[in-house]
Amino acid sequence: MDFLKTQPMVDPGEIAAIGYCFGGGVVLNMARQGIDLKGVASFHGNLAAVKPAQHGAVKAKLLVLHGGDDKFTTAEQVDEFKREMKDAGADFQFITYPGAKHGFTNRMPTHTPRNSIFRLDITQRRTGNHGKNSKSFSA
């Protein structure tokens, strides 16, 4: 982060992080640890905490986009994440797309096509476009 902040094209107060799947979990854990980010967006990311957030530690605004039928994440994990963020006093939005499976932003199936991937174009038709949510997210 220190190196990034020194770059001439970077506004140090406007740094955000996004991640998909494993990367979504990484950026959420960065936020949990109080890394100086303005915003974090996680797309079908792992919700498990490496180290749970302490009250007041999360500086970034969080946007979590989750598939309602994601088999990699249990309902209990979703509930625990939301509870953790509330207890930490985090500013977060958690949006669940009913019927969407893990990897719903991926246009090309990377797992079993009928079982693991809910294609982005189908998700957009059913949910009204996840891009609208990520574009309206203002950190």
C-alpha cells in the first residue's frame, strides 16, 4: 500500500480494492484488518475471516455481491459475516442474487456448466443487472 500511495497517478485517499472468488475473500480480509482503503467490493468471495474484525477496525465501505445458490458458502457463513460486520460497526451492503450460483459474473463456465456457474447474462436478466449495484456503490 505504501508503494501504491507514492505513485503520481494515485490519489492516496481514493484507493479501493475488488476481488472475485478467492480475491473477494482477500479484499474482505484486508478490510477486516483495517487496511487503509476507501472501498472494497467482493464478488462471490469467500466470507470466512482469517482474523475477525474488531469493533471500529473496518475503515472501508464494503459491497458484497453473493449468489443465493452458491454451494461454496453456507447460509450460516453468510449470517456470521453479517453479524461480524454489524458487531464491527462496518458500513456494508450485502446483496444476494436469488438463484445465482458461485462464479455468477463469469460468462464462461469454469466448473460444471449446469451445476456451478450461473452465467452473468442470466443473472442480469433475473436480478436487474449486478453492474448497477456495483456502479452505484460509492465509497
